[in-house]
Amino acid sequence: GAVVSQHPSRVICKSGTSVKIECRSLDFQATTMFWYRQFPKQSLMLMATSNEGSKATYEQGVEKDKFLINHASLTLSTLTVTSAHPEDSSFYICSAGDRRSGANVLTFGAGSRLTVL
Amino acid sequence: AQSVAQPEDQVNVAEGNPLTVKCTYSVSGNPYLFWYVQYPNRGLQFLLKYITGDNLVKGSYGFEAEFNKSQTSFHLKKPSALVSDSALYFCAVRDRSAGNMLTFGGGTRLMVKP
């Protein structure tokens, strides 16, 4: 079945630094990937839609200069948290849809837990 | 706009008993409906989906869900709960005209006690 790989699974960084999270579709091509953020004991919040070869579409309230998204190929999207602050600490999850599965069932990565000190 | 409501933050059930996790939705058109499960510190795993056809959908790990259009509900069920079913469950909806964007419910924590 479709597999989405996310790396790193855990990252700790100092305040003010930037962190890059990668999301790869391993055995299928994904023209669209989605980035979600999950706060403790809360649901997933869609941050942005990553489109291969074009700019990402950000949801209202999400700072695009803070959360840089690049979708350079059909199998890779990256999320860079720039100038990270402790309030950026969260669980970030990406997902991608495999058209072969019909109705575009989304496959999710395992998530990346970011801790900003 | 589309939305999903999971009215229960937590559901407690004894092992071997049937379980139900509730979900209601709102979309402007016809919905695609999904259930996902999340284990601690993990991503989401797909359980089942309703696209069209039979209102009773069977999915992974013995779970099933029933699409009820008149009540705009898609409750998740399992006849006999296992302790290993304890996890966080998310219902999601996609309006067929809204591309791949999923809207998630707030999640329901299922606790199955031995």
C-alpha cells in the first residue's frame, strides 16, 4: 500500500533556529501534499496544501513566512519552521493522496514532534 | 464549508463489549467520509471510508461504520472491543467538490479496559 515517510520523527532545537521536516511518498507520486499541526489532546489543524511545482496554499492564520513549504518533486514536500519559538513546539503531520486508491484516500506520515527550547 | 463533530471527548468500554464512537458531519454537497486512528506519538492510520453504495462500511481491525444521510452521521462501531483498540479516533469529511482537503473532527479517545 501507499507509504508516506516523514523525517525526522523527533527534533529538538534552540529558539531562533530553523528546522526542516521532510515528507516523502515512497511508492507513489503525489501532486498534492498536506501539512497538519496537532496540539496536545486536540485535532489536526490543516496548515497548508503543498502543490508540486507551485506555491503552497496556506490556511487562514498560518504565517507563510514562518512555515515555508517547498514541493520540489512529485514525491517530496518539505516544511521549514523558520526562527522557531517555543510556541512552535508541536506535532507536525503530512499527508498525501494516492490516486490509485480511489477517492484519494490520504496516507499520513508518522509525524514529526518538534520541541523548541 | 464543511465540518465534523465528534461529541464525545472520551469513550470508555469494557473489553469484549460493543463500542460506538459518534460522528456527525456537515457538507454542502455529497460527502466522502473517513475514519482514522492515531496511536500515541504516531501518525494517522486509515480505518475505513464511505464513498458510495452500501451504507454499512467495513474496515480494518473489525471496525465498521454506518452512513446515515438523514441524520448526517457516520458512527464508528465494533462488535467486541479489544484493549489494543485503545487509541484516538478521528472522523473526517471531504466534500466531493473540495479536492483532497479533509476536515477532521476533534477526535475521541477510546479507552478499552480489561
